[in-house]
Amino acid sequence: GNSVTQMEGPVTLSEEAFLTINCTYTATGYPSLFWYVQYPGEGLQLLLKATKADDKGSNKGFEATYRKETTSFHLEKGSVQVSDSAVYFCALRDNQGGKLIFGQGTELSVKP
Amino acid sequence: GAGVSQSPRYKVAKRGQDVALRCDPISGHVSLFWYQQALGQGPEFLTYFQNEAQLDKSGLPSDRFFAERPEGSVSTLKIQRTQQEDSAVYLCASSLVWQGNTEAFFGQGTRLTVV
């Protein structure tokens, strides 16, 4: 079945450091891929998405590229801020319109 | 409303008690999902509706869990005879259409604690 694997956290970085959170997936067909973010005390929010191979999703300085050959969708940001501290979830949804399948989440803590 | 609304935000239930969790999706959204999120874990799929039809309930952990969406808008997740392992945050999400590339919007969840 479909599944998503993320790098384990917590990840602790200093402000302005480069961020990578790895995400790989297993799926039949051609799923859409998503990154969701959960700030402390808040609900899940969509951060970015990509719907086909080689698409790049981007938002708030974060980027992720849909790599079909490596079945990956790694999240990157060139310079993190304290306000980026949150839990990040990689997810996929098959194009039959069914459920979102999430990874286990990666907690990011950015120190001043 | 502007977003997905869930109530109550917090629920403490005694073991064996029945609970009902409510979800008000964004108006006009066809698809509605329920997820269970244990502490420190990613959301786990429970069930999915397209309008009033429950198309997938493969994630419901036992027959104590039941969900409905009778008029294709508000949904209720009911848990009978709650047990301690049911303690989790229950998330509801909705999306405008069924296509897989459509964004799903999440509510803030109901935190259920079974004591």
C-alpha cells in the first residue's frame, strides 16, 4: 500500500541555517505530494504541494521538488527563522481522490 | 464559516462512556475526512465521505467507532464504550472536490482524553 517515510526529529537549528527534511514515499500510480505544517497550538496547514513529477512547490521560502525517480519530496529552506519552529508532515494523496497518507512528522526547533 | 470547525475542542471521558465529536466542514466542500493523531505521531486515516456517502472506512480501528454525514455537510464521529487507547486528537478535514491534487483543510481537532 501507499506510505510516507520522513526523517526522524527533533531537528534543532540556529537561525539562518539551511534546512532539509527528507521525505520518501511508496505509491502506485502518480500521487500528489504535500507538506503540511503544525505550529504549536494550531491545526495542520498546507505549506506547499506538487501534483506531478518534476513540479516544484514553494511557499514562505520553503521548497520541495517531486522526484519520481527517487520517490522523494524533500523539504528545503535556505535560511530558517525562529518562527519556523513547528512540526512538519509530508503526505501523499492518490489521484483517485482518496485519503491523505501522512508521514510521522518531523519537529523543527530553531534557536536564535 | 471561514474554516473547518470542530467541537468540542477538548473532551474528557470516563472509560466506558460514549462520546460524539462534531465536524462542520467548509460550506460546499464535497469531501470530508476523519483522522486520529496520537501524541508525537502523524495523523492516521479513519474514514472518508463524499457528500453523504461513506466511501472508505478502512481506518476505523474497531466497531466501536462510527461516523456519519447524513445530509452531506456536518459529520459526527461517535466512539462507543471508550477505552484508554482511544485517547488522541481527532482531526477533521474537508476539500472542495474529490480530485487528489485538491487541498484538504483541517480543523483544530478535538483532544479526547479517556480516564
